[in-house]
Amino acid sequence: MLFADRVDAGRRLADRLKTFPRENLVVLGLPRGGVPVAFQVASELEVPLDIIVVRKLGVPFQPELAMGAIGEGDVRIVNEQVVEMAGVAAAELDEVEARERKELARRTARFRGGRERVLLAGCTALIVDDGIATVHRARGLQGRAGAGSTSGRGCHARRAARHGRHAARRRR
């Protein structure tokens, strides 16, 4: 299916999700391209919007080959088989992770703009991107639920139209 742009994609996705249960639903956009799509979905469905930032951990000598992923809140997923097959030492993995954690923090600050994360405990998270994510990137999202966390906004704290405008502006 082809779309005119990300706004069109978001509107069409929202249209297909009209009957999706909205109780405790939160739309999470993957920066950068997934945020405008997610904004449209959240706005049309009138549910909260947040971002979810993850970073791939690339093999040092072949950065496009994922050996894992990281996310906010110390989420770390490592494919031990890739690490072993590539001969990546623990120190090398730690170095890649440290570099990507800095970038994760920078992007999170840029895209979230100081707003707290929406708490996802007890919510259904609808993760929206503008393309196909790798398995490791998707697995990096799993730890985002924040069950048991005591900081941040709850599921229904804000309407997507209000919150989403800020997230969409930040992607520029």
C-alpha cells in the first residue's frame, strides 16, 4: 500500500483502527519518521501520544549488523549468538552501548522536550513506525512498559492532540 506522505499513512492507519479498543490505549511513535504517523493515529483516535526511543547496538566492525538494542530505563537486549559469532568482546559491547546510550539520551531529550514518559503499566501500547523495524529494535521496545514505575504521567493524563503537537514539532 502506498501513501502520499506520513500524515496520509497515519490517517489511513487510524481509519483502519476505528474499532480497536481505546480504553487505556497509548500510541507510541518511533522517532523520527514514526512520530508524524503516530501523531495522526493518536489525534484521530483521541488517545495519548508518546515517543519511544531505541538504539541498535551494531557490531563494531559492521555497524549495520545488530547485536542488540537499548532503550530508555536501562533496557538492554543482546543477541548472544551474534556477539559470539562476530567475536565481540565484552569491553567492545560495553563501548558500543556507552556510545549509543549517549545518543539515546540526546534523542530522548530532543524529542520528548522535558516532558515525562507516559506510564504504560496497565495500558495497551500501539507502537507506530514509518517502516519495518528489525527484530532487535522491536525487542528493545519490550522493556518500555515501566511496570512498577512511580514517575511519569498515567495513561489518560493528556489528550494526544495537545501532547502530540509538541512531539511532531520536535522531529524537524
